[in-house]
Amino acid sequence: SLAVEGRTYDNQDRIPWQEKTIPLDKSKALNLYDNLVAVIYGKEKLRIPLEDVREQIRLINEAKKISGFYQ
């Protein structure tokens, strides 16, 4: 092991587990497939712009490069 003898990484922090159930408000749900069909038929605009998706993919790829994911 490369760790210094006697070194521990447990700082004794204890975070109490909490659970909560949050009811789903179906009136606010976004059905991406329904939106896509409506876009294809010219009835709606995309609710999530392609530019936002491209930026998210770019950020994920950048994080993978920095982390060494591709090595």
C-alpha cells in the first residue's frame, strides 16, 4: 500500500440518512416524445433546444477527458 502507516481517511463525520416521498405533479411532467411528435408535425417547438443538448454533451465529454475516462 502507498498510504502512510497509520493514516486513516475516516474523519468520523456521520450524515444522518433522510428519506422523503415527493408526490409527482403530472401536470408539470414533460413528455419529450410527445413534444418530438408535435415538432415533427409542425405543431410545437422543441422544449429543450438542440443548443442546450449539444452544450451538455460537450461538458460531459470534457469531464471525461479531464478524468482520464478515455485512457
